[in-house]
Amino acid sequence: MSEPSLAGRVALVTGGGRGIGRGIALELAAAGAAVAVNYRRDEEAAREVVERITGAGGRAVGVATDVSDRAQVRAAVAAAAALDGGAIHIVINNAGVTRPAMFPKLDEEKFRTVLDVHLMGTYAVSQEALPHLPDDGRGRIINSTSAAGLVGTIGQANYAAAKAGIVGLTKSLAKELARKQITANVVAPLAATAMTETVRTDPRFAEKQLERVPLGRWAEPEEIAGAFAFLASDDASYITGQVLCVDGGLVM
């Protein structure tokens, strides 16, 4: 298999300043793509990603965006498209939040907040970016789910519902957009990030979680990024509507 080459392509990565999103942005840039690094709050982290890309001779721009705000999403898409002639070839929906609570105490605000960012954000970014995606076989929508969205989880029914919704949305997009030669896939990662810190470090959860992972460890974000780069590449031109679990064997 050849190394993915994304020269001449433009990518929009939501949640691109930290964690898995950071790894994805750097990986796509290393493969030659110009990258719009979307972030919500951590401007300094996003700036560091942009500077690493531009310092290596690549093209990148940081874009402050709340993906649950349609007007901000529209502006982020415009900034990405402006990187190179109006086209966006790769859309990575990775932005996320958590609001954990056991179901009896899971109030509507926590439920809606998580769905607004994960599911509605994926919907809004994908829909706004769609007119910019080419129909020449290079258009990619790659979304993030998790084991929670595939098999459920305890204490985060809102997160599981949002991530399961993303799977259904992606499979529907894969069928609809195939006529335009645009692929849509989902990656289900398990990595050491800020979002998983509690599960990784709390003695009540950490050991039990690792017992469920055959490889017995958490991935670093950089180990996840390659899956996104692969799905964005020409090597994945005939793959659509699939869920790629990059989770050490947690879901199989």
C-alpha cells in the first residue's frame, strides 16, 4: 500500500487544536493537504498546530468555531474553502464534548449540549461543506464515533446517543453522495486525550476499561490519525459507509 498523498487538497478538521484532532491535522498536512484547523476555545493550541504546519512548508489556518452555531460553521467552511480556490476535499468532523451523568440524573441541558456538538455539529459542517466538495472522486467526509456509539456505555447515554446517530447519518450520506463520487466513513477511536482522562485515571474505571481492550493500552492520538489520513487518500476511494474501529480490539 502506498503512503497517502494529499497534495493539492484542502481539509477542514473540527476540534483540530488538541487530542485526536491535532494528530489528524498534522497527519493530513504531512501528506500534503492544506488544513483549516477548527477550534472552539483553545486558540493557543490551535495556533501551535498551524505554526507547525506552516513551519514545515505547509498551508494552514486556524478558525475559531462553535460547531453548534450554524453561522460560525458557515464562516469556518468559507475560511477553509479560501485556502485554495474554493474547494474543500476532506471534511473531518471530530469536535466533541462530554457531560457525563447516570441516566436518572441526566438533565435535558446536558443531553442537548452533547447532541448539539456531536450530532448536530456533524450535520451542520457536512451540509455547509457539501457544495465545496468535488465530484471527481476526491471528496471525503470522515466522522468520529466511539465504542459508546456502537455498543453503548454507562453514565453517558447522551454521548452514546450522539455517536450512534453519527453512524446512521454517515451511512445515509454514503448512500446519497455515492452518485457524486463522495465517500463518507466513520472512525471509532480509543485514545489518551483530555476527553478520556477521567476514565483513564480514575481507579474506579481505569483498570476495568483496560481489561476490555485486548491490546491492553490506550493509543496516542498520533496512532489514530493515520486511519483518517488513509480514508482521505486515494487508497480508500472505493470505501464508503464503513465504521473503522481503531480501538485496540475493544469492539470486534
